[in-house]
Amino acid sequence: MRSDRSDTFLRNAWYFAMPSAELGSGIVSRTLLGEPIMFARDSGGRAYALRDICPHRGIPLSDGRLKGSGDEVECCYHGWRFRPDGVCSCIPSLVPGQDMDVSRISVRAYPLHEAQGCLWIWMPAEERDPSPTVDPPRLPDVATTPKLVETMDFPCHVDHAVIGLMDPAHGPFVHQSWWWRSEASIHEKAKTFGPSFLGFSMLRHTPSSNSAGYKILGGNPTTEISFRLPGVRVEDITTDRHAVVGLTAVTPLTETETRIYHMIYWTMPFLSALKPFLRPFARRFLGQDRDIVMKQQRGLAHNPSLMLINDSDVQAKWYFRLKKAWATSVAENTAFENPVKETTLRWRS
């Protein structure tokens, strides 16, 4: 593995754009995968996304305003208007007799899917073919509205963010806390993994004895953790009566900046009462991962060769193989072949 990343982002994939609650009745501007994108809602409340550049003189459309309760966005420079499908609907400077079909002008419109409090955006490989080829991520049915949402930016390429978050061996060192792990709690673990849609899953199991955070749930918790390209991790925890679903979504903003979204859903009323206390823990957990990534960047600046070992780094190896397999299937227009096979991995943490 090399620490320098010169390849392009994974395309023809669903990325997490933002929690639904972040998109109100105005315009939200984002840079995703290095592309400027504006988000808004039409008069029916449906979310849409357009390339955030007016094709006339290059002004960001997000500097303009919404017209018709969101059914058009108007550029602030010359008033050109665009519909949610990206098609130009008006050029105010035209006078009678100037024969110009404004509907032949458009900006890129990105497919969006909104469900379970999440906005997913399809990032196509080619502008002329934006139609999704796979379904967007779907969380377990108990996930309706997220009860807790945390967002944090990591100063690194998306690959380092993804493999850092799926790394099973760093917990006792990076996340040392009285309520989670300690270096003294390290012991051998064995988990069974299998292939799943566009990724792999750690099959349902009882959480490790040194994972103290699960104990507050009571009721004999079991958990299944799945990963799906390009950077979606879902943990499905069930107890005798209730469920907790954790979504961690990794979205590249640029080549050197990645945004992490962590959203938690639950059916346990007492957790809602504890939310003011849970939020600092969730933020500290993410912050510990960000701090270690920031330290890692000092070493990566020298472009060292990096090694991945068995078994603790096998998930990272799978991630790169999955990326390659998906990129190949997109480039060659062939069926995706999941390289992951069912296996049991062993490590100490």
C-alpha cells in the first residue's frame, strides 16, 4: 500500500450528502468529491442537487436565490433561472425576436434519494449518464429519524478515513477511556465475516467483553456490522426488546479533506433522556479518530510505503479490492464480482 493517493474518487456510487435536517427551505452549498454542488427543496419539499456553477459566467448558483418556493434557482449575476432538473427556464436579457431555446441550456443535476433522515447523492462517472445503477443504502427498518447526529472533518484522503474507522486493533490505544477500552483489556478475538452487497459484514455476534459501552443497553445485546462502498458502515444492535442502529458515513470533500457523519437511531426511551450525556461521548470518540489521523498526516507527508497485515488489516485489504472491482465493473460495463469470501478473522484488541 502506498500512502500517496493520485487516483480519482470512486464513481457511480451513492455518497452520503447530509442529514435531511440540514436542508431546510434555503440553499445549501457543498463541495463533494471536489465538485461544487448546491442543494435545495422544491415547492413540494423534494430535495434536488445541481452543479453549483452558472454556465453563463461561472457564478455559483448558491449565491443566488430560490424562486417559486424553490421550483427555480435564480443566478445573482444576470438572473438566469434553472429548474430542479437543471434545465434553464429563463434568461431575462432576451428581447422579443431573439430566437433562443433556453431549454437547451442546462447544468448537471445529481440524482438524490431521501430516506430515514438521510440524503444520498449519486456521483456518476459520466455527466451524460447520471442514472443510478444500484439502489441507495437502506438502514434496518427501526431507523426512522436519527436521535443523535455528529459531524466531523478529517484532514486526510477518504481512503485513510475509511480504513482507520474500520480498523479493529486501534481501539485500546486510540480510544482509551474508562467507559470503552483500556490497554490492559486487550484479548484475543475471533469474528466471522461474509460478503454483503457492495461490501462485507461482521456477522451477528455478542459484543466483546471489553466493549463497556454496550452494557448500558441491557437485554443481551447482539450486533452485526456491515460495510458498503464507497464508505458506509452500519451497526445493527438488537436486545431482547429494543434496537440501536449506528450509521457512519464517510464522504470525501476534496483529495485532502473528508467529512464523517455519525448518526444513531434507537427505540429505547431512556436513551433519549440520556442524549445530553451521550453527545459528548460520541464527539470524543470521533475526535480521537480525527486526532490520530492528524498525527498520521505528519508521517504520510514523506510518502512512506505502508504495510497491511493479517488478520487485523484484512478489512482494509478488502476495501481496496472492493474499490478496484467496482471501478473495473464501471469502466468495462460488466457485472460486479465481490472479492470477499466468508472467513473467520482473529486478532487481539
